Amino acid sequence: MKNLMLTFLLFIGLFYGCSKTEFLDAKPDQSLVVPSSLEDFQAILDNDFDMNGVPNGLGLVSELGEIGSDDYYLTTDLYQNRLTSLYRDFYTWSKDANSGDNLNDWDRGYNCVFMANIVLDGLSQMKAGNYDLARWKEIRAAALFYRAHAFFQLAQVFAYPFGSADMEPYGIPLRLNADVSEKIKRSTVPETYAQITKDLEDAVESLPPTSSYKERPSKAACYALLARVYLSMRDYDKALAAANASLAIVDGLLNYNKLSASANYPFQGSGIMNTEVLFKSTFVTRSGITSPLSIFIAKIDSNLYQSYVKEDLRKGVFFRTATPSGFRYKGSFYASTAFFVGLATDEVYLIKAECQAKLGKVSDAVETIEKLRKNRFAANSDLYKVPASIALDQQSLLKFVRDERRRELIFRGLRWTDLRRYNMEGESLIIHRMLGADIYTLNPNDKRYAFLIPSLIMGYNPDMAQNPR
Amino acid sequence: MKILVYIIIAMLGMVSQAYAQKILNGRVTNIKGQALLHTTVRNLTSNSATSTDSDGKFSIAANPKDSIRIMILGYEPQTMATKDWPADGIIRLASKIVMLEDVEVVHTGFQRLRKDQITGSVDVISEKMLNRTTGTNILSRIEGLSPGIQFNKGDAAETDAFLIRGRSTISAEAKPLIVVDDFPYEGDISQINPSDVASVSILKDAASASIWGARAGNGVIVIKTKQGLSDKLKIDFKSDFTLQNKPDLNNLNWIRSADMIEFEKLRFAQGAYDNLLNGPYYLTPITPVVELLFQKRNNPNDATIDAQIEQMKINDVRKDMAQYLYRQRFRRQYHVAISGRSKQVSHMTSVGYFKELSNLRGTADNRLTIRTNNTFRLSPIIELSHNLQYTHTKQQANANPGYLIMDNREIYPYASLVGSDGSPKNVYLNHPKAYLDTVGAGHLKDWSFNPVRDLNTVDNKVAGSNLTDNIALAVKPITDLSVSLRYQYQIGSDGNDNHYKSDSYLVRRLSNQYAYKKNGNWTSAIPEGGILDFNESTLQSHQGRLQLDYNKRINADMRLDAIAGYEIRSKIEQGKYGRYYGYVDDRMSVVRDVDYITNFTLLSNGVLAKVPAVSGVNKRTDNFLSWFGNAVVSYKDQIYISGSVRKDEANLFGVETNAKGTPFWSAGLRYETGLLGRLALRASYGVNGNISRMATAMTTIQYISYTISGLPAATLNSPPNKSLRWEKINTANFGADFSVFKNRLSGSLDYYLKNGRDLLSQAPMDPTLGITSFFGNVASMDGHGLDLTLQSRNLESVVTWITFLNLSYTNSKVKKYLMPKSVSPMPYLRNSGISPLEGKPLYAVFSYPWKGLDPTNGNPQGIANGEVSEDYKSILNNTRIEDMVYNGPMQSPWYGSLRNEWTYKNVGLSVNLSFKFGGYFRTSSFFSSTLLAGFSGHADYAKRWQAAGDELKTDVPSLDLTRNSDRDQFYKSSAILVQKSDNIRVEDILLYYSLLPETTRRWGIQNARFFAQVQSPNWAWIGNNMGVDPYFNNVPKSRPTYVFGISFTF
């Protein structure tokens, strides 16, 4: 009987042995963490899957602009046999080109914005004095950078270019907090760009000059992005200042003489960590096969290909012969089928040179562009030099720099923005698609220079204005 | 709490008082010796009364001249003089009517109650009924035996395999709670041997289930295992053998070989395959026919090539698959149990084993169960019981995906898996043969995929064991009160070792993909040897309960059965998984240094990738603290009033402690009207709950290690949700139990309303908000339904004939949904995920209006902007959800079963039919873009529109070579492909023969029974004009299962 009572007491002890609060506070899933420390917020931003995109996985930057650009074409056979109807529509700028389902081009950008907002909201709720202020500022600056980067990329595809008076209402929705019950509405184009530049100007002060991880933003990358944004806004003074500020920190260039032009992937080895790369990012494409951009199917515009002279090492480093005819892209800094669309010094040099040319600083522009070209041409050639006839004339030089920009930055996700910008300046660039007997044309400043917001998104926000057609 | 301890100690001290009076002791049972609990025992002389306890025992004060009357509903009352009192005290009551079932005792997991004390809706399935079929999982045996339990089949099984009274939650756990011997069973229910089960009680409404509180929202299934009942030592032996032929692969609607070949010829002539010859990566395989066509192009005069192609037209890969990948299923099952009961001890020990060789070659399933249940009556007031169960399971899976050949890819219909010489053949599903034969110039591993040869190159084993130890101590310090303490410990572990041998396709392919040239020599980042993927998990749970039972006969007419208690439950699951490269089993070695850091450019497709690293750890904790109470008051065995309360607290994440708990309650009434043969009316109302551990109130992240940068990083687990709360399910139940025509026809009818509030949902969201779905209390649902059960004894002579009917209707609709709703039908057409829509069932089938085929080109026609249209883009983008055809629910709202049983002397026959009505499903068809993209096609290709006029004969669109996926998307989701899933089918036919007692007794056998059964023969009436059996929608159709069995009792 005594034993029995002891057992009884033992059981009751078991019932009340542990504290009730502790028992009910046990984590249901041990891996769950409520982000509260600077370490947690840094970890959210270091999720390169969300913040930069994974090469050959799910990327970040919309590829719709590149798909609509004129650097490549598809043969009718490939167009018919490889593309889904959605991508055929994007390729031919169909006025109805729209996805009814989730479209990564939209979703991934806003996912990145949301993650940045979680960090920004979380940082602002931290109690002052409980953390290392310099680190706090740095993480906040990084979150602002990622958000501005995502906004800018979305704006290139789903909003109209800066400065177009008629299209001013059609900016992108600006998500500035992590509240998931917020009502979504579009901002105007000026508001969109004001937010982007404000965030970047705010961020640039607190970022470290450089970062050993190219997934993380740095001062050099932030100035480079500012230069890219101001250039797209045609604010050449500010773009030049930003480009200079970026190059003052990092101005390295990779000498293409060191690359093997005969390799399948010439950037293999030097690759994505090369001296030029400031910040990594990649297109959203998940499967290289269904996108018209796939390096297996896209052929390089023949005029563009011809514009690379024999001594231009890029001709071999960038392209391979396609069957039965034409040329294909070999792939980017990633040394794979994935596209690099991040920030690199070559772009900054080109922004600098273009601004200098535009602002009449002709000799400076020549110096800048030659510094880049020297690293792109065969060592024994002096063709990298700007021909004297061009070097003296501002307009010719500007055109020369812009052509150089197109050659250097092919498949870097910039051509679409450039087309929009050049047309805003009155260049009247008309681009075509030829498929058998069918010819499709995209006129300057066409309404189709902004893609339709996916109908799934419109379905959730019926009051929101769709891009006009 | 200390006070409680003193009370218990004080009670223990009171024990001796119980024996001070002179009393009559007895135990009331039915003829079979089963206890009749809560039976009224009345001293007619003194007019005092008592009732039997849950073991049928009672004691009553009496003088020698008094007479005692023992009465219970459904049994002949017995009046006996005290002087005639039997020596063993056992009083056996004869049942008043021919009872269809043994006495129905409901186990709620807390209490044993007579079924006619229940105010809510409860079904009890007896051992006899559970043994009608022979499935190794107890759940499969209750199918069709109780109304309101729905087993979804075919496509609908993808939604919920199994529900009680429809789905009452959106994203939280929808499965009913399963209780085994008083405690929720935390492991896999397939670990319970159905032969050890004595009864299954199904608690459907709030009054019966709310004692289970937070987990009762979906209904509760209470399983009670067998105890020793017989006074004599009893040995039961059972065995059965199951045979089932290979499934019918012709039910796969694959394109005919001849059609496929003609199609490929057409495409070849158009030059569609020419591009496949361009490198450097060959990601599209070239089928044998296309390969031959290329050969033919170079040798136009070679007639043997044509002959080879013609030869392939008669191939049917399904035949080869059936022959080489499938086999006859065979299962044998044994069960031995020894049991007995004496005054002090009830005991039962059993051993069960089954081994099954499944339909897929190389796959097998084993289970060993050992159970012992003992009850020790230590003194008249102390009872100790101990149940112990051990289960060991082992499954062998290997590398046989059956008809899904590889990575769920379909295969060209004319493939032959084995050559005419009997040697297994390669098939090319990832890359063309020419590429695989030449890449690496002989320095790589064999890259070919050979389904038959490779069958035994993967050794995939899952072994699990589980031990459940259950101890209960009950003390009855005073006559009406019992204090019990129960404790259950459960520990289980599962281990999956998946060994890809070095010659397996996975290892060879991976090794080749990661092959590269180093200093001029080929090497691979994947080490030599095999790959071992392991996944180990353990489960540990403690459950304890302190309970007071108060069973008091208040006066001659009124009786109270009440319980109150406290419960604690903690479950911890832990797991780890990982991968070893270079695993060699015969010398037990692995390669430690694998380069997981470098990004390699894959040889096969130029994609940048690291060596796949598979590893992780996890831990989950489920803690509950609960108070509960339940009481039933009965008056004159005529009116019953019940009430229950329960408060649950759980370790919800990020919720303030005071918000972690929620109270649940119920109330019910039962009235025996005394009308007809019998008519009892019931009504109950109550609130149950449900919770999901997926939900967290704060923003949560999880650390990950697989970034490109190599930096530690975190991924978002859930956005903040400050208003997270428990789901509540309100149920009202109105029922009647009746019998008429001298009990010839009896049954019960229940009508219920089941409304879910604050339902948790994983809701699709506007991606602009940053996430594509959100988990929160965002919906409410209203449901109602009917459960009818009828038993009719049609013949009662030498031949008996009984008919059983179960009929259920369940209708539940989303009432409110607070998340952004898409006006586009897209989210509602997806196969996966749930997109609630107000006014519709959770799983609703929508489709685009169908306007037939265009007579000029065979294009499918829909409606765009109000007009008949072939502008598919416009149809897909502009059709709003309200313009869609709403076909109906995916889960059939009407379902049930009809069973007829005949006996003649010692031979019995039983036929069980099931039926389902009112559900819908999408059939598959031929989609041009799918055929163009690969080499899988649908048999409807043969029925496609080909010339004007065909539109009158067919609804299958013409072949479209423009790869217009919008056209297919429209057709796939159009009304023409939605069909009713109505069907009536034979579930099983059972024939049994029992040896006559005279015969068996001579051999020392009490009982011997032989049976033969055909299960799921799929003899069915199908309610759709396409003739597609909704249970087998474009998947192999299973063939009838034959079972032969014997059982002996010694």
C-alpha cells in the first residue's frame, strides 16, 4: 500500500514538476526564430535567394525588358517550337501579353521588397541603446538598398519611363512597410523615382566602402546603382557624380586578354568574383528553355555582332557560332547559362563616359572610354583608341559611347531601359521582329514600353489602373 | 494542488469502511458474459436502488426476504429473491429482442457509457463488424460501417482521404482525432493491429466529442483494445491470405503507339526535330522513331528502317510495364491471442504478423505487433491495469516507380522495356542516345536508363518501431467515487535508409553531370561508390491524467454519472536526415571530403550547381494542459441530460500565456418517448476547437545554410499575425433512435449544423504584398448534413436476411473569407492548395463555359466578352469567376453503403455496396502543346477533330501545331471535361462457414470459421457519359482482391 501511495505521489509530482509557463512557452518548432537581433536581420538580408536571386534557380530581376529588346532574335522554328504562347506574346510585344497566373517577374521583386521591409520595421522597433549603432545603421542601409534595387527593376518593366508627361500616373505600387493588410495602389512615376533615389541617398552614407561578399551592398555598389538610376532619369550631372563616387572606391577592370576565348565559358575561374563585379543579381528565369533569352536559342542581332571588330576580344569571349547559322551568347560572369544583371565597374565606366560626353566634357569622356576599351582589346592592338574624328565631335562621341555601351553590356538587363531613355530623348529607335512573313514593330515611346501588370494582380486590385494600350 | 494529494490519501484511509455493511455483491452480464454497465438494480422491498459500474458490478443492501429487480433497456428484466442469489454473483440477462449487435458500450476515452445514455451522435463498431474485412489498418476496416464517415477516392482523395461529417477546417488539421485506450495515439495508426481491437466508437457531435476539446473539431475515433473476458483460458487464432492480380494499366489513357508514330512522322517532315541535333547540350531526348527517321533521311532506300518503325506500332509499353514492373500482390496475416479472466486478473496477450509483397516488384511491407493487456484487481477497491504494445514495421521500396517510370515522366507508348532476346533495354527520357553514347568519349559512367535492369540498384528500406506503455490505477475509496490515475508513455522511431548503389541510375547520372576535366583527365565531383540518404525520426510522448469518477444513484429515479480531471500531454518529435557520398555497404565506408563549396558547371546542361548536399535536423514540441468535466444525469432511464466543459492550453508560438487557452463546452438532452417500438429523441449543442502549430503570432524566420554566398541566412517562415486565435467549431445535433415492427426495422437519423468560426487558412495573397500566401484566422464555414442508418431484419427463420443502410449527406460552404479575393478564376482552377470562395464548398470544381468545336478548324470555343470566341488569351485573362460554370463540389455530398447479410444455418453471405453522388472531377484529354513539348500524349488524340463534320461526333479539339498553351489551358479547364463522380459499386462480398459446435467440440475447439471474400472488385455503375471510373482517373485500375481466411478459438 505504501508503494502504491508513493507511485501516486510520484505521478502527481510529474504533473506539477515543471513550471506551467515554461511548459506552455516551449517552441512548437525548434527552428523558429522571432527576428529581434541585428544578427537575425543581417541573416534575412543575407538570404541571397530572396535578395539577389539564384543563378540557374529562381532569380530576382524581371527579364521581360530584355525579352523585348533588340539585341537578339529567334528563328521562326525556335519561336514556334520552343516558346510557350505567353513568351511568344512577350517576344512580339503583343498588346495582350499577360500572364493569368503568378508571374515571377512581378512576385519576386515584391518579395524582396517585403523582406527588406521586415528588416526596416524590425530595426525601427529595437530599443535604443541595446545594440551597436554603427551596425544597426549599416543593416538599415543595406535593406534600403535592396528595396530600392527591387523597385528600380520593377519600374523598368511595369512603369513608364521617367519624364514622360502623359504616362506620369503609371508608376509602381510602393510597399514601404511589412503590413500585409495594406491596400495596394500605384504611385506616380515621379513618386516611384523619388522613393528610389531617396532610399539610395539615405543608404549610401552608412554602407561599408566595399564588401567581401558581392551579395551584400557596399558604398561602391550603391553609388553605381544611383548612377544607373540617375542615368535612366536622364539626370546626367547626378549620374556622373555618382559614377565618380563609385569609381573612387572601386575602379578595377578585368583584362580580357587573360581569358580563353575558345572556352565554353570564358569566365570560368575568374567568374563572378572578378574585380569588376560590385553586386550580384540575376534574371528570374527558372528554366533556360522556355525563355526566348535562353543562350541555347537566342541569336545575336547580326548588325550588333558585326559591330565587334576582329581585335575586340569580346567577340570571342561573348559569342559562339550557332547552327545552322548566326551566333549565340556564351553566358555571363556566372560561367553558366545564368545571366548576370547585377552591378559592375564596366557599367560605371560607361555611365561616366556617357555623362561626360553628354555634358560636353569630350576629352574626359575619351579618356574614360579608352580606359575600359584597353582591357577589352587584344594587347597588341591600339584599336581601343577612339578615332580622332569621333573624339572631337560631341555628338559622334556620344553615339560612340552608346554603341560601346550596347556592346559591353549585352544581356545585362539594361538595353530596354536604354531604349526607353534614348527614345525619350527623341532618338526614334524603331525595333522589329521578323517571323516568316510576319513583321512586328515597336515604335518609339510606344505604350507597350511598359508591360501589363499580371492579370492575377489586377484580379486582387480591381481598382488599380492597368497600363494603357 | 497539495490539498488534492491529502484528499487522495484520506480516501485511501477510508477504504476499510466500505465493508462495514452487509450487502449483496453481483455482476450483471449479457448471455455472452459481457458486462452490462449502468444497469438499474432495485430492491423492490426497501425501494432502494443502485446501478452497475462500468464492469457490470454492483452491491446492494438487502434482507434475506427481499427481492431484487435488475433491468436495463433492451433486456428482459429479471427479478430474484435474495435467497436464490447465485454463488458467483453473476446475473445473466437475456436480450429482449434479437440484438443485431453485441451490447453497445461507448468508450469516450474518459468514460464507458451505454449507448442509450448518450445525448449526442455516436456510433459503435463492434469487433464482429471490424472483422468483416481484412485490411491491416484499422481505419480501412471502418469504411462503410458508419454514416457520416467519408472515405474519398480517386482525385477527391487528394483533398481529404478521410473525414467525419465533412471538412470543418480550412488549413488546420482536418483528420479526426484518434484515441487508443484512453489516450490520443501519437504514432502512425497503421501500427495498431486491427485484430487487437475490441471496438471502435465514433464521436461525431459536440456533446460526445467536446470532452476532447481542442482536438475534437473533426470528430473523434476511440479505439478500445481487447481485454480478457472469458472465465476459461481462451486461445484465438486467425489467419488470412490475400491475392490480387496486377493492376490494369490499360486504364491509362495513353496515346496509341500507331498514332504517336504517325504524329512523329508528321512533325519530322516539318523539320520539328532538326533542332535537337544542335549542341552543346542535348536536353531533349530523341525517341527511337525519330532516330530511325534521321537514319532514313541519310539512307532513303533502306526499307528495313520502315519495317522497324512499322514493327513499333504494335508495341504497347503498358504491356511491358505490367509484365516487368508489376506482379501479383500477395499478403499473409496471422494473429494469435491468449486471454482469460479470473476474479483478480484479466489478461490478454497477442502476437500479430503480416507480410505483403505489393504489386510493384521489389516492394514489400511487414509488421509485427505484440500486445499485452492486464488488469489486476488488487483489492475490491483497487484496480491496476497495464497495457503494453510493441510494433515493428519494415517496408522495402526500392527503385520501382511503376508506370511513372522516372521522375514522373511519361514514356513514349511504343517503348519496349525488354528486347526480343529477353535482355532489358535502355530508354531515353532525359537526353538523346547519340549524346549519351558519345559525351565524355568513353570516360564517363554508363549514362543509360534501363528501368528493368536498374530495378534492384536501389535499396530503400523504412524500419519503424513503437512502444506504448499504458498504466492505470483506479481506487474506489467510497462506493460512488473512483479516483484514477493514468499514464502513457510512447516512444517510436522511424529510420529510412535509401541506398542508391554505385550502379544505380541516380549515382551514374549525378557522377556524369558533375564530371569535368582536370589536368586533361576526366574526374567527377561526386565520389566513387554509392549514395546513402538517411532520414531518422523519433517520437516521444508522455500523457498523464488524473480523473475523478462519481457515479451516484441519487434516488430511486435519478442517477448521476460525472467525471472531472486534469490532463497533461507532451509530445516531442525529433529528426535528422542527411546523405553520404561514396557509400559502400559491404565494407561500410563513406567518403568524408566532398566539395560542397565549388560551383560546378554541369556537363549535361551548362547550369551552375554545387554538389547536392542533403542534411538537416528538426525538433517539434506539442504541449497541452487541460481541465475537463462531464456529467450525465438520468431520470427514470428516460430522460438524460449531459454537459461537459474543457479548457485546453497549448504552447502556441508567440502568443501571450493567457491567450494560449480556450474553453470548450457542450450540453445535450435525450428523451425516450416510449412511442412506437422505441423512439428516443436527442438534441445537443456545443463548441469544439482546432489549432494549427503552423501558425505563429509573430514574424518568424528560420535559419538556412544553403546560400550561394555561404553566409548563414534566414528565410521567412511567417509574417506577423497578432490576432491569431483558436478555431471554433459549433455543432448542433438533432437525432432520433427508433425501432418499429417489433424491432424488425430500426435505425437512427441525425441532422446536424456544423459552423466553423475563426478558421485558419493558408490563403493565396496578392503577391504585391510580398508573399504569395498567408496563414491566419481568415474564414468561416457553415455546414449541415444528415446521417441515416437503418437496419431491417427481413427474414428470421432458418434463413435470415438483414439489410443495413448507411446514408449521409454533407454540405459545407465557406461563409466568410477575409483575405483579398481574386476576381480571376485562376486560383480556383489550380490542382493544389485551397482557394476559399464565399458561398462555395472548400473544394469546388469550376470550369470555363464550353461552346463546342469550331466546325472550320476544330478549335475549342469558349466565351470572351459575352461572345463565342477562340481568343483564348482573352478568355483566360478576362473571364471573371462569376462567369465560370460552377459544376459542384469535388467531394461527393451524398454517400453511403448498403449491406445485405444472409445466413443459413452455419453459412453466411454478406454483400456490401457503396455509393457516392453529387461530386465532380476533371477528366484528362489530349492537349496539343503537351504532345508537342514531349512525347506523352493522350488516347483522345485518336478522337480529335480532323475534318469538318467531326465536331458533331467529338468534343476533342483538333491538333494544333502552334504550341498555343492558352488553347490547352482553356480546354483543360473547360466544362466539357468535368464529369460527375457518381457511382455505385460492390465493395466486397463475404462468404463464411462456421463448423457446428458439435463437430468442433470433439476436437477441443470452441469455434472454427472459414471465409472467402472478394474486396474492391470495382464492379461499378458509373454516372458519367465518358465512362471514366472516378476512382481511377487515368491511373492504373486495381483488380479484385481475393481473401481466404480461417479463425479458431480453443
